[in-house]
Amino acid sequence: MNVKKQDSRQNAKKTTPDWYYEAEMGVNRVAGVDEAGRGPLAGPVVAAAVILDTANIPDGLNDSKKLSANKREALFDIIMACAAVGIGMAEPEEIDRINILHATMCAMQRAVANLPNPPDAILIDGNRCPDFTIPAQAIVKGDAKSLSIAAASIIAKTMRDRLMRGADHRFPGYGHSGHKGYPTKAHREALMELGASPIHRRSYAPVRDALS
């Protein structure tokens, strides 16, 4: 895919991510950062940082929520093969200790720190940035606007889904392969029947209710 800078008016009309925000940063190595798993009752929050190669950007990058699971899985392998990727996590115990917002910021910092080489600038999905020593910009709905953030959203979502499928084997009965830890009716019913597992977030109200 060829990439080019577009003016803000063109960018506002875009329905798929492009390279506008990366070009605006005015540096070579821009990392897009996104997370998955703020809302679930169980499992970690997972963040990813991705620095795309402008000469080898995969086709089909988009907000992970707009892609099928099969498409995300295919793009995950492609991104891992052609881009610089860092992954960071915060486990349930940390989420309970410092709250989900601060845990998410920590996971994003770890993802950037785990890149093979440090970026020159960072684009974050959302309305706030963790503390970084290099330029960083938060973009609301950035996973639908920036190719780098879209790539990060695919990595974070796919990695977390894989972890939750693994958790389903370790903690059977909760249905983690299906709901991925989100508070569905079936998950809430399993919580009330089985109680909390080691990967449940005890600071979240439905888990507290099951414990009590």
C-alpha cells in the first residue's frame, strides 16, 4: 500500500484509516498504540505498539472492532512479519490494585518499551497519553483514523482473544472462549454459580457480588 499525507479536510471524510496523523508528526518512526480489554471482568488488559514500514503496509488495516475474527487473525500474522511490534500487559491483580485506567496506561508504556527500537513519536488511541519522554498525541477513535493505531488495535485484540481462549482451558465453565471475559449474561451466571477464578478482576462490581 502506498501512503501519503492528506489534508485535514480530506482526512475528516475518510471512512478508513490513513497516514495523515503519522505524517503530521514529522518524524520517521511513529508508533501507533492501542489497548484491548478495559471492560471485561476477567483477564489482562493488553496493549500493543506498532511501527509500520511505509514501504510494506498491509492492506485491510482498520479498527479491529470492524474486522471479523478471521480477518484479525490473518492480519495479526502479517503485521508481526512486516512491522516492529511491542506488547505490554497489566494483569488482574494490578488492575485491582491501581484501577483500570492506570493499569491501561502502564500496559501502553510497557508496549512501547518492548518495541525492538524506540520510536521517534507516538500516536495513542483515546483521549489521554501515558507519560512518555518523546512526543505523543492522543487521538479519539484513532483506531479508525490512523493506520499505525489500527495495526496496534488488531495486535492487542487478537493477542488478548488468544489469551482468553487459553484461559478457558485453565478455568473451564466460565465460557471465556466465547465472551472473552466481558460481562455477558452467561458470564455473570457462571460467576454466581462458580465464584471468581484467579483471573477475575475483584474490583469490578459483578465479581465483588459473586464473592459476597
